[in-house]
Amino acid sequence: MGDEALALGALHAGLSGVYAYPGTPSTEITEFIQAHPLAQERGVHSRWCTNEKTAMEAALGMSYAGKRALVCMKHVGMNVCADAFVNSAVTGVNGGIVVVAADDPSMHSSQNEQDSRFYAKFAMVPVFEPATQQEVYDMMADAFAFSEKVGLPVVMRMVTRLAHSRAAVAVADKAAEPNALHPSEDRGWVLLPAIARRQYVKLIDKQKTLVEASEQSAYNRLVEPKAGAGAGSEDKPLQIVACGIAWNYVMEALQCGQVSARVLKVSQYPLPAAQLKALDEQGGEVLVVEDGQPVVEELLHAELSDKCTVVGRLTGALPRTGELTPDNVAAALGIVMPEGLPASEVLAARPPQLCPGCGHRDVYTALNKVMEEYPDGRVFGDIGCYTLGALPPFKTLASCVDMGASITMAKGAADAGVFPAVAIIGDSTFTHSGMTGLLDAANENTPITVVISDNLTTAMTGGQDSAGTSKFEAICIALGVPAEHVHVVVPLPANMEEITRIIREEINYKGVSVIIPRRECMQTLRRHLAKKK
Amino acid sequence: MKKDIILCGVGGQGILSIATVIGEAATKEGLTLKQAEVHGMSQRGGDVQSNLRLSDGEIFSDLIPLGCADLIISMEPMEALRYLPYLSKDGVVITSSKPFVNIPNYPADAALEAALQALPKLVRADIETLAREAGNPKGANMVLLGMAAAHIGVVSTDDLRAALGRIFARKGEAIVAANLQCFDLGLSIL
């Protein structure tokens, strides 16, 4: 699997620590390292972090100390760690840092399609964007070495189809030794304005080196069309810029069809200026094939002269949204693929749903029962398995925006006069980004009821440890929720009367209250029982 | 020589174990393989699929293009129909005949039957009952693999048997034997 190739590549590159919060499609990277004998033997740090920001900062600390650190997250995690990430380009790094951003075009398991290459450009740091599982593995050693050479974090951009796709990978015989401890002596880590200004100039000065490195990178190459190919090969063959995984789809299509094209494979950014110049010299149509948002397409409008017509997702040559497929890329190249059987007319959609016996089900049953009495009330949701409570049969949730937003949106809505304003959030999401919002509400004693549906794990991503397990009552009380308004219940049909009574009472309490329905996730329970056998 | 296979079903039915056995056999035979999987939210009782591509040459795309799949191997009859546009005109559908109904609007029996009958090449069996009768209710997916074996082609039935043995070896001889029995049951269904 792409994620596993990445993890092994990092271990073989002398990794000292991985810092991550689980998120599809990045979770398997950290899990692979946690389970790997070499990581255990070397004592590589691999415990899950509370969120992506704490992960990025801890990695920065490890880098400061001279060692190589890996940070992994799904694309929206970049928003959470953005402060630390953007400033890490200004401080620079000591030990190498690779930041893995696993993007999810088509939103298979996400709330948006944001493209992490924008973040890298914003922070002015290099990006590696592999096309194949082999490249994923090979790039890790290069990315760490490059990070140390230029003194910047390197972004490794993955997409779902590469993260979760398997292929054979050739690996090194021997793992590199981890760096020795050598904490930085550089004052550049202290970003006081006077120092930050100097550091920022250094960062700007590095940009030329980064472009030169992209021009010389073996991962970027310009492939000339085969001589004597068919249609489209008049005097000016079509020119294609294929970024990352797009290379595979372009090659698949060119293999099937009778089109000849000059293809620039881009897997290391910033864009290689010399190769772009070569495209410009020929001129004509340049098709940009990139998974995610039209990052390169936008740039090429400025980089290429009037001799070129740039087409891609912005011009409609490719769909504006959704992931690339061999089909939409072939269509963009004008290649007609074989026709399959007609789509079936008897199909019904089969959306995901909460597992049978899941405690979240009982929580929603109870909430719905009480909320029926308050047609003007709203339940604000959050991110996890329990987001499925927005779908039938429960249809409980009014919102789901980002990690932790249930509590803060309930607070804002309560401030505006919504009553009752209820938040429902999972245990792991609460410690990820819900605690600060609860402090806001506690400080103002805002009349909201917060349900922390605690299944003792990070369930959505497959059951990773949850940072706050066994600490929730203490956390809520410490944040200022009165102890008598912190309740723990067991979400089971047999306890429905007790649960609904407590919800009703706390809704009518004019301040912040927390109800913690606590019962183990069915999936982890099943695994624990199987282990015992 | 290539074989493009779509494996599908409902989250939790064990399609990835089928992919693992085929993949193990193919890798052992020196074939190139790419296998795209679905993880995350959709695994919770929703529709799941995996694209498995085998070839003796280079494989570029992790995804199978429309109209190019040689086989659809499905743990559930309606799910088999979901991917028909990916199946080549002379492709084969190999499926469990038993619906998994966890949605209110599951198609009526007659409509589902008509749609399955209309397929150019269909192999189906009640794999759950067969596996249960063989004393290995968890082996339904290996019955299905047995049914598909003759159609996979690029790896032989013997290669698949051997791969199955290697994959389940760490679970003990009894599990290997039970799964081989299910696999052999599937072989006899044409």
C-alpha cells in the first residue's frame, strides 16, 4: 500500500519519530511504523498525538534536536497545524522534516477537496508528489536528505488512490542510521520580529535553489513523443503536464489510444522552470492533468507565454471537481475507450451506517426523543462515525463543519438565542479541538448541553487510541463545568429513561453542562474479545 | 496478458481477503499487480469495492478504466450490478446469490433477478449456505474465490490454492483446511 511504502521509506531513511493524528487516507502510515520491528528496536516515537498542531510542533522539536521526524495527516489536518507549518519554513529545520498531507479528491472520507500544494506554495517549501508506490518509497530518503540540505520542511503530497493502493515495491537492503543528537545553536528559531525578518529573507533566497533542484530532479522529466505516432502528432504534438498520480492515467490513456504527446512529469515542486521553458518554446495547447485543485494550471497561465494555450480543470477539459480517473483523462486526450455494459437500473444507494449495537445509536435515539419536545432546538454535530447521525434513520444533526465545531457553533447559536443548543462530539474529537471551545462556553456559562459520546477510541479511522480516555470528567470540571452538571451514562436501550431524563434536566439548566455516554466501540470490542479467545 | 478484476460487496463481507489471496498468487508468479482499496467511512455497512489489476507487463493506472474489467467478483448480487459500466462486453460476473438487505429501498426480487439474468455471463451460488454447510460460515468468500478461479486465468487454480494456504498459515492448519474445503466447493460451481 502507498501508505506502507511511505512508512517503510521513512524508517529506512533513519527516522527518529512519527507524529500524527489519525485521518483517512493517512492513518496506515503511523500504524505501520507502530507495528514495525525496526521502529520498536530503535525506539522510534510513534504514539498518536492529540491533534495535527501538536504533531507538527513536536516534530519541529525533534528536528531542532537534530533528528529526522515525520508528520502525517489528512489534508484538512493542514488547516489545524497551519500556524506551526507555515512558521517552520521561517525557522527552517535542523534534522529533516517531511510533512505528509494525504489529500482526498472526490471526498471519499472528507468534508472538502482542498489541495495541500497550495499550503506548500504559501509557506514556500518544496513538495514531492509521487506517482507510484515505488516512488513513494524512494522519495522518502531523498525528501529527508533534501530537507536537511535546504534547511526546510518538505511536503509529501499523497492522494487517496495512491495511499490506499497496493503494488510491489523494491526496498533497500539496509536502513540508514538515525541522526545523532545535535540540538541547534541557531538563533533563527526565535521568531522575534527582528530575527524573523532575517529568516524570511533567507527563505526567499532559498527559492532559487528549490527551482534548480526541481529542474535537476529525477522525479521530473520531459518525455518526447514516440516518432511516427498517429493523430495529433502533426508538427506540434499535444503537450501535457502530468502531476503526481496523473502521470499514471496519462500513460494508461496514451497506451490505449492513438495519440502522441509530449509529457512533462511533475513530481517535485516548485515547478521546474527550464522544462516549462521547453514547453513554451514549442507552444500550442498545454493540457494540465492534476489531481485535486487546479494549482499548476493557474500557475502556468502566468509562467507560459501567449504561444501556449493552457487547458485543464479550469477550462473544462477535465472536470472541475472530483478525482482524476483513467476515463476522464482519456476523454481529455480525445481517446475513446471501450464501452462497458450499460448501468443497471435496479440499483439502490447503500450509504454507510452506524454498526449494529453501536452506542452512538442509543445516544441519537435518546437525543431525538427529547428534541422532539423542542422543535426550535438544534443539535450541532462534529466529525467521526457519529456524523452518520445526520442521515436517516436519525437525522439528528444540523451541522458538521470541522473538528470541534459542534461545541463552538452551539455556543454561538445559543448566544444568538437558539434554545436548546446541543453539541454532540466524540471523545477523540473533543480532545483534538473541542476543549478550548468548552472553556469559552464555561467562562461565559453559556446555556449549552454538550454530549461527549465516548466509545473509548478513535473509531472512524479504525480504532486508534484516543488521547483523553479516562480523563473526560476531570477535563470538563477543570475547564469550569460544574461537577454536578457533568454526567456519565451508559448508552444502552435499557437505560433510555435515565438518559432522556438527564438530557431534559441539563437542557433546562441555564449554563454549560456535559453528558458523557460511555460504551466501547463495537469494532474494537469485537477485536478485544477475539484476542482474549 | 492482463486481467482486470473488480471485487465488491458490503463493508465487512471480506472482499479484501479474496484480493489478498489472488494478489499473493500473482506476486509469486512474477506478475505485476495494482490493487486500489476503499478505507474509512464507507466501510461501515456501505458499498465497498476494490480494483485488482494483474499483468505480465507494466500497469499504469491503479483504477480500471470503464469497459475494461474482465471479471466482477461480488459478495452480494445487487452490488455486482453497481459496476457494470466497468465490465467489458464479454466480461463475467461471479456473485453470491443472497441479497444483503440493510437499506429500506433494496430492489424487489423479480427486478434483481431480471437484471442478473440479462448479464452476458453469470456464475452465482448461495455461498453463505454452502460455507455454513461445510462447517465454515466465515469461508463464504473462499467459496466465491473458488467459483472465480477458472476465470482468473493469469494464475492457475493450483497457484490460488497454494496462495490461500500461505495467507491463512498463521491462523493454523485447521483454518487452512476449512478454507481450502470452501475453495474446492466453489471450484465445482460453473
